[in-house]
Amino acid sequence: MAAKKVAILVRQPQRQYEALRSSLGCLLENHEVTYLVLDHKVRLDDAYQENLDFFEEMEGVRYSNVQANVEQHGFTYLSLAQMGELLREQDIIIPF
């Protein structure tokens, strides 16, 4: 199976961990994964940080439109308009 471009879109803060775990699963299946956090600061605990580190090791890409995520957690900033352009390029979009 050819690799797909997969975007994981997180709008509900209470589902951020589930979304990150799904992102890791897609990476393990050799898909190109983009993890997008919209409109909230991530809640970081040890388990989430461990998975975020693993996500980075697996060469996943993460973006947020919240500056605090960029400054404190290493996300790359994208505006909503830029995210819209990025989503148009994806084969699969999984919302959380």
C-alpha cells in the first residue's frame, strides 16, 4: 500500500492524547502524518510528552495556531488559512 498523507486535526483538548496516539499508529503504518492542534494549548503530562517525543523521532510534523504551543512545546505556527491550504493537500483528514 502506498503511503498516504494523513492529517490529524485536534480541536477538542480532552482528545489530544487519543489524537496523538492515532498519529503514531499512522506513522507506524508508514504514512506521512501531520498533527494539527487548533485553538487550545496542549496539556502536557509525562505520557503525552513521551508520545510527542516519539512522534518527532518518527518524523511526524506538528503545527498549531496557538503561539504558546510553539514557544513551549516545539510546534510550528500555522494560521488557520495556512492550515486550510495544508489540509487540501492531504489524502485523509481525521478530526478529534
